[in-house]
Amino acid sequence: MDTALIYGAYGYTGSLIVDEAVARGGSPVVAGRDREQVRDVATEHDLDHRVFSLERGRAIERALDGIDVVCNCAGPFVNTAVPLVDACLETGTDYLDITGEFQVFNRLADEDERATASGVTVLPGVGFDVVPTDCLAVMLAERVPGATELSLAIASTSSVSRGTAKTMVESLGSGGVVRRRGRLVQVPTAYDVREIDFGERVGVTPAVTIPWGDIVTAAHSTGIETISVYAGVSKRAIRALKAGGSLESIAGTGPVKSTLERLIDATVDGPDGRELTQDRAVVWGEVTDGETRLRGRLETPNPYALTVETATNAIERTLVGEIPAGFQTPATAFGPEFILECSAVERWIDEPMAVPS
Ligand SMILES: NC(=O)c1ccc[n+]([C@@H]2O[C@H](COP(=O)([O-])OP(=O)(O)OC[C@H]3O[C@@H](n4cnc5c(N)ncnc54)[C@H](OP(=O)(O)O)[C@@H]3O)[C@@H](O)[C@H]2O)c1
């Protein structure tokens, strides 16, 4: 029987994914770098475990012996994805992760040729970043063949986990990034602001550009080469973000980063059970070919709850071998309807409209 390994299994999100996999009758091998915490998760669920850090390539390869699929839940992924992917390519193991970091998608896309030649799937982003946005982008692009521009947006009120807060700190100081005619272009933080209609639950809200993974993944899955991703925020937050350019450059320096990380360790827990089961998030998208414009949106469970479901679904589908080799996005691997297999996801696609001249 094929075997999955969940790395980062004692983190907030990793442990929820282990719980879900076990609740569905699975027996993943649990792994991470801290012996005691890995053993605790293994004992709780009566699972096999492996303890290894990501510093030494050969040790990682040995730890993947007999493993068919790795799901990496250890972030910030700028520190963990490459050594695990290297070992996966050496050992013929499929690789999944729950990153949202555009730099990681960009780096792993470079492994496409090597992965295809080795028959290995490299599929980062099987969580809230980027499953719903990637699937919505493809649903819209399929309805406007020849679309040249894609905008995506998210609205969520969920609190964040420790790992997400640290991942955000990791990217402090790097400003914003959008995709323009095939190139990733550095822009100031929140450089573009637009009003977006997120539907009944959220309403019309200002949204600002954020450096989200879709600026890499949606280009791969739709072929569209001009992409911006927005997050719905309050007007007050926009003023603070725009005024904070200089603050961000200070916060992006080494000593300030490590102080912030210590503060996060002491204060951030992640969404509680109520938030996980009751929160909703909205993902919005728009494509245009210059003449026609098409919009749509998805309403999903809380981003962490959705991540647990999409990641577990992705592990199960990869284990049964339903997935092409090479660098993949969720929609290229499983099709755009993948998101609709999750519980409590609703979709609206508008009628196409003429772009006002
Ligand atoms: N795609 C999505 O929508 C989505 C959803 C949820 C989370 N995430 C991302 O997933 C990551 C984890 O989030 P979380 O909430 O689970 O955070 P967490 O509770 O802080 O857990 C992070 C886990 O990663 C491990 N880890 C971190 N750096 C490592 C390294 N260099 N080598 C080995 N292990 C390392 C940690 O082990 P130690 O304790 O030993 O450091 C811990 O097990 C974050 O980057 C977050 O942004 C993405």
C-alpha cells in the first residue's frame, strides 16, 4: 500500500491535517525535526514516525525510504521546500506542500523539467493558498479563451497561526509584487487599490494588491501573463499600509525580524475551534481579453479549515496516482472542479459583460 509522510506534523496546521487523514482511515507517517513532538503526535494516533531536519540532503533521502508522497507543512517554506523537493526528486517521491509564498512557487517551477524526467509530481500550494484562487482562475479563463488579464482577490477575517505570522514576517521589507506581461514586477506595498464586490456576505470592500502565490501559479494554470492579487481590507488599514513603507523597511531588517518572531512565539496561537467551524472566506476573480469581462467568486470555510480539507484530498488523490508528473498547480493536477469537492464551498459565475470603451 502507498504511504504518505506529513512533515511538520506537530505544527498547528500539520497536526490538523494528521487528525483529518487519520479520521478518514489513513495512516500517514508523521515527521518533523523535534524528536519529542513528533513522537507525541505518533503516539496519539498510533502512527509510524521519522525524525529528521532539513540540513543534510542524504539524511532526508534516507528518511524518505518507502515513502510515495510527502506533504510538507513546515513553513516558512523558503527555508524548507527546496531541500525536501531535492530529496523527493532523488528518491522518486511526489511532493506536496501548503505554501503561499510566491518565491517558493517560482523556485519550484524551475524544477519542472527535472521532475517530469524523474516522473515526480511537484505540487506546492495545496491549501487555501492557492487552491480556491487557482481553481477559480481556470474556471474563468476557460470561459474567456484568449483572456490577457487576470485579477484575483480574497476576503477573510480569520486570525492567523504562528507559522503564518512568521511567514509574513519573513517577507517583510520586500514590498509588493505583481505579474506584468510575463514578468514579476516589484511594486510598493498596497500600490493598487480597487473596490471589489465580494458578494452578500462581505459586500463591496476596498482591496489592495498583495504578493500572493497566484502571480506564479495562475500564469502556469491559465497561460495569462498579467496578474494581480488583492486582499480586502478596511480603509484604515489601507492608510496604515501606505504610510508604513518606511516602517516596513525597518521591520524587514534582521534584528527586528527576530524580535518579531519571538513576540509571535509568545502571543500567537491560531484560529480556535469556533473560528475553524464557523468562519467563511470569499475568493473573487475577474478575467478580461480587453473586450469581454467575466467575474466569479467562491465562498469557502475558514482558510485553515479549508487547507486541512484540500491538503488531505490532495494527499489521497496523489497516493492513488491520479496526478501528472512535473511542476503542477492544484487546478492543473486535479482540474478546476477540485475546489468544489470540498464541503460547504459555493460558486457564482456572472454573465460576461462588454468592457466599457
Ligand atoms: N496554504 C495555506 O493556505 C496555509 C494554511 C495554513 C498554514 N500555511 C503555512 O504553513 C506553514 C505552517 O503553518 P502552521 O500554522 O502549521 O505553523 P506552526 O504551528 O508554527 O508550525 C510550523 C511547523 O514547521 C516546522 N518548521 C518550521 N521551520 C522549519 C525548518 N526550517 N525545518 C524543519 N521544520 C520547520 C515547525 O517545527 P519547529 O517547531 O521545530 O520549528 C513546526 O512543526 C506557514 O508557513 C503558514 O503560512 C499555509
